[in-house]
Amino acid sequence: MQKLDQHGQTSKQSLADRAVAYLESHYTDKFSLDEIAGALYVNKNYLARVFHKQTGQTLLQYHNRLRCEKACQLLADRSYSISVVAFKTGFASASHFSRIFRIYEGCTPSQYRRKITK
């Protein structure tokens, strides 16, 4: 029988929730499973398994999707170049940002910006 936490969730659910909260507050940081697991005081393999089971995504997929969502917000402001948006959302280069953004949004950052600012 699984133990429930103070919110009536299983410890596995609250672990996924805590991982999401950590990623949301550190989305610009370089991704490290060891770092997140250490911050949550759990084994990295256990964290990865529980997170995937609860969210249907790996931590890296969630992290990249989150950064792309933040980038979408920044792309609405035309005063930021694509490169600045990439760096503000934690990507090491504009080309890497464009590649990941295309995977999650289905278009390049430039195409997205043209689409939303018409």
C-alpha cells in the first residue's frame, strides 16, 4: 500500500510534482539529472522512472518543452533577437534552440514570430 502525502497524493506523484517545480524554477539552467535528483534527495534512476510514468515524458523532454513555451512568450516581443531569446531560455546556441524549437512547435522561431505578430 502506498503512503499518501499531506495533499492526498502518493509519494510518486508528489516527486513528479516536485521535479516539475524544480524544472520550472531552473528552466534556464543546463539540464542535469544528477543535480535534480540531488536537489530532491532521490536516486536519479528512480526519479527518471517515476517522472516518466507520471508525466509520459522524460525530464529532458519536459525541460525542452518548458523552455520552448517560455521562448514563445519572448518571441512575441520583437525587441529580442532570436539569439537573445535562445540565451534567455537557457539554450547554448541559436542553432540548437532552433532545432529544439522546431521539434516542439513545428516551425522555426522566425516562422513562429512571423505567425504570431501579423
